[in-house]
Amino acid sequence: MPTSAHAMKTAEITAIPGQKHYLTRGTGAYRRASLALFLSGFSTFSLLYCVQPLLPIFSQEFSVSPAESSLSLSLSTGFLAVAIVCAAAVSEGLGRRSLMSISLVGAASLTIASAFAPNWHLLLVIRALQGLVLGGVPAVAMAYLAEEIDPRGLGATMGLYVGGTAFGGMSGRVLTGIFAEYLTWRPALFLIGAIGLAAAIGFIALLPPSRNFVRRPGFDPHFHLKAWFGHLSNPALPFIFAIAFLAMGSFVTIYNYAGFRLVAPPYDLNQTELGLIFTVYLFGIGASSIGGLLGDRIGHFSVLLFGLVLTAAGSALTLFASLPVIILGIIVLTTGFFMSHSIASGLVGKLARGTKGHASSLYMLAYYVGSSLMGSAGGWFYAVEGWAAVVIFTLAMLALAFVSACFAQQFARRKA
């Protein structure tokens, strides 16, 4: 008869050929890993996007244009994109869990420090450093899930992780808007940083150690370059990376500049009202999980294409002058985007041939470069031609994303 400890261990993993031991749904280890990764997504995105509702405030307080104020977000996402590529290599030697833990604690501490920034330029420097530090989480989290979770349920767990990112993005925006309304923006950033630090501690306490990951001591540039170029030579993956760039670019563009439109006449929303609009992220949480489950059942590419169409429809709805219709448009856009993102990120793990951390890092590189470049470029369209130009810009990106998804589907079928 096995001991109780041995029985518990075998109940929480599934052994399959090739010496892989996966976490399976319904076990304690699976639940701890799911909650820990949810917390990592929450912390990462609440810290990253907490400045978004503050962009109109930054524009006024520091006398900068809307496009310049967006640098407080774009610099973070831009440096995050660079850091993600390096993070995949660093995690091969340091370990997935250790790198994510260091990143979460460091990013929360920098958010607290940003509350004390005496001028605009130092605030931008801190936000850029925060992006560098946060690079240790997104790609590594995706790699951890792809390596440790039973592949038969990967879509659902990836959806749960993306749901955590949606909840964090919502909480960071909503809470910052409310805190800024009543306490000003500096205490708001301090409190968001403190919440992120608490989430980081919970993550460290809950996440199980890796079972299917073997550290590679030292740093071998040839190994990493070979891994990255190997994924780029996969005919389907570059199109998935293009979807990340274009879909995220369109999503962030709408969210960056909707605030400028809604705090101006005829809407005249205050910071609390503007922040509360971001509660539509709740639809993203549901869409991420539902999208992952539907992808496992009816086909990932079908759900991906549907999600991109929804995103475009939501963007188009924001052209109307009615505030309820604009909010409906943001809801539809958010639902479609998170459905698309949960599917696309899961497809990276399914289509990658080995070194999944490197494949995830390329996906997240494209994701955040799209956020940084397209999110700032949208400010030029808004300043020159107004909201209609912003929407046309996003629809063009989403059309290209749809075409990319069609190509990726064709190449994936040939591979199968």
C-alpha cells in the first residue's frame, strides 16, 4: 500500500510517456498553480496599466501633449517587450518561479517609488525601469503553463491566466481612477503598488515548483538564438506573433485615447466616472475563460477569428456620439480582444516545437511592441483628425490581424 504522502503526490500529477508529469484539473497542486498564475497576471497588469486613466491628469499637470503623456505607458510596454526576450533566456538558468517572483516584487516596489517622482522625466525613467523588471513575468508564465499543465486542458488554464491579466488591468485602471479622484494621483500609485506587492507575496506562497523544466547553467547565446530563429522559421508562428502586435496595438489605442475624449465636452466625465468605465474588463475575464474552453471544444482558429471580428465591431461602435453606445463598444471590443488573446497565446504553446519559453517570449515581444508603438501612434491620429481617425487606424490593424489568422490556420493545418 502506498503512503498517504505518495498517494497525494500521484493524485496531483499525471505521468505520460517521455517522463513528463503534468498538473491535472481537480487536484490541489493544479488549484494552487491556477491561483498563483492568476495573481501574477493580476499584479503584472494592474501595475502596468494603472497610469492609463491618469494620462489626462499627466497632460495637464506636466504640460505635455496627449501623445507625450502616453509615454508613461508606452515606455513601460516598450521596455517590457525588450525585457521579455531576455527573460526567456534568463529563466533557463534562474528558473521560471524564481524569475517571476523577483519581477513581481521589483515592479510593485517601483510603482510605489513612482508616487514620489518629483518631475515628469524621472517618472518616465521609473516607468521604463518597471517595464524592464516586469519582463520576467508574462512570457515565463505562459511557458510555465505550457510545460506544467496537462495539454488536454491547456486552453482552459491559459484562459484563466489571461483572465487574471484582465482582472488586473481592470483593477489597476478602476482603482487608480477612484483613488486619484479623492486622494490625487500620487497616493493612488502608492496604493496600487502596495496591492501589487501583496499579490506578489501570495504568488510566491502558492506556486508549485516546476516538474518538467530543467535548468541550463550559464548563458549560451548560440542556444537562445537557435531557439528564437527556429520558432520564426515555423510557418504558422510568425502570423500568430503578427496577431499579437496588431490586436494589442488596436486595443491599447482605443483605451489610451478614449479617456481624452470622455473627459472633454459633451461628456465631461470625472476621474471616478472614467475609471468605472474600465469595469468592462470584467467581460474580458469571462471572455478569456470561455474562449479557452470553446477553443478546446470547437477549434482554436474559429474562436480566434470570431474574437477579432468582435474586436473590430466594438471599435466601430465607439464612433457613435451616445455615451451608452460608446461604453457598449468598449465592452464588445474588450470581449473580443481577450477571447482572441487567450486563444492566440495558447496556440503558441501548441504550435511551438520545443523551447516553449522562447516561443512565448517572441509572442509577448510582438504583443508589447504593438502596445508601445501603435498606442503612441494613435495619439498622432487623435491630435490631427480626432476620434474617427483613431477608429479607422484600429480597424485597419484588426483587418490585417484577421488576414494573419487565416494564414496561420492554413499553415497549421498543413503541419497537422
